[in-house]
Amino acid sequence: KFLGAQDKEHVYRFDPSRKTSAPAAERLKSELISKLNKLSFENFDRISRSILEIEVAEDQLETFVMTLVDKAEQEEYFSFLYADVCHLAYTQWGTTDDEMGGKFRRVLLNMCATRLDVDFKEDLRAKLAELPEADREEKALVMKLNRLGLVRFVGEVYRKDLIRSKHLHELTKECIDKAKETADEFPLECVVKLLTTAGLKLEMEAAEDKKKKYQRTIQQYFADVQELSQDRRFPSRIRFLLQELMETRAKNWNARHGPQQAKSRREVRAEVESKDDGFSGRRPRPLPRAGGASQSAQPSSSEWMTVGGGAAARGQSRRSPGPQDVRQGPAPA
């Protein structure tokens, strides 16, 4: 009996036909997730090439896009890599509306818009009602992080010229208006996430607009952000996020802490080396004890005598005291 199983029908055995007999959409999703899990800076060219070599029928595009968007929601720091995959799929599969790349882009935009149109608070309330009390806090946090990941992914896709700027302006204005009306902090977090990701490109495009329509729009955004950053209805964390957003814009969109995203091994190594404080490996000097002068780290003579029968028992004498053994005491009266 295998693992306590009573009947043979309950015993799991590997069956090669399971992989081929599964629905085509499930096989596509499984293969795509397997490749996306391996995606990184170092192997991006190789893995992205293998992703684009997956056979995707037209009726499977929705499954392909849904898997990509799900991964971008769940792994925000890799969203720019997933946006690069979307850009490659669009350019290499054909950019016209009749080609696979154009259809892929249309499905991607519709899926992002559909998910963003869902009212977050209502959706959160409905899903938490189905869960026991002990699981609600964790579920609420996961849903919040997923929505913020989706917002950042939209910004990253816009930076790859797959979304028009007007859609981001509509999303930004909607979030600001909702925050002003309801005093809800979450729409402002979405605004900060979106503008931190795509604010530079938005302003560059607005500067090229001859009618200066979007220049006035962006100025209105930050007038509202300035006002909301002083609104006591919001907690300090949100007001500080808004103030940092304004500072980032004033510094030509160079964030104080840099973008929070995945890093290559070379970047991690360079960051560690730049933060090296020059520690030479020497033993640090002992700190002074409370209520008294600094004490030496050397053991007392009684401690020396208890090791191996003592130095005298071995016929050895202790070394002569050095400068490190001189104790700093009060000067004689």
C-alpha cells in the first residue's frame, strides 16, 4: 500500500497521457508560466525567444494575455520584464490589426481596461464576505498589492508604446476625483504608482503637444496632489507619498530611492560594493560599561588560570601587557 492508500484507484501514478489529454488552454497556460518563472535579466533574450515560439492559436490569445497579466499583478518588480515580452510579441507577431500582434495588443488593452474598471472596494467587500474572519486580512492585502501591480504594469506597457497616453490621463483623473470625493486613500496610492512609473514619458509627450492640452492637465494633477498632500483626512503615510511624488517630479522624475524593481546580479554586486563601509575585519573596540570606565576585553588572571590548568602549571608565563591592556581609570588624587 502506497502512503496508506486502501485501493489501487487512489494511488497516483505518472501517466504521460495526462499532459496531452489536458485542454489546450491549460497546456498553454502551464507552459507559459513555466517559462515566465525562469525569466530574468541575464536570460531575457533566450527565454523571451522561447516564449514567442509557443504555438498560440487565435482563440488562445485571451489565455496567453491573461497569464501574462496575472504574473504582472502578482510580481510587480518584474512587471517591466513582462511589458518587454508584450512589446516583443506585438512587434514580432505583426503590428497590423489583421495580424497576430495587432490582435494581441487589442486583447491586452481590453483585459487591462476590464480589470481596472472593476470597483476595487466593492470587489474587495464581495470577496472578503466569502472568507472566514481569519483569512480576510491576508486576502485584502493580496488584492491590494495585485491592483497596484496592475497599475504599474499599465504604466510599463505605456512606456513600450502599447497604450495611448489618453488612457493613462483618464485613469489618473478618475483616481484623483474619487479620492477627493470619498477621502479614500487607495486611489491616491494608484496615482503615485502610475505617475512614478510613467510620469516622465507623459510630460515629454505633453511638451510635444502643440495645443498644450495635456500640459494643462498635468499641471492640474499636481495642483490637486499639492492640495491633497495637506488634507488631514488622509493618513500621514499617504500625504508623505504625495510629497515625495512632487519631489520626484521636481528632480526630473529621478526618484529618491530609485525604481523598486528586480536587479541583475551585476547590479546587486555593485550596490553592495558601493555600500561597503571599509570594515577591515579588525575586532571592534569594546564599548564602555554603564556606570564605569571602559573595560578591557582581555580575560582576568583567574580566568587564565582555569584554562588547561593555568599558565603557571604549563611552565609558561603570561605575555607582557601591551598598550591594549592599559585600562583607562580615573587620575590619582
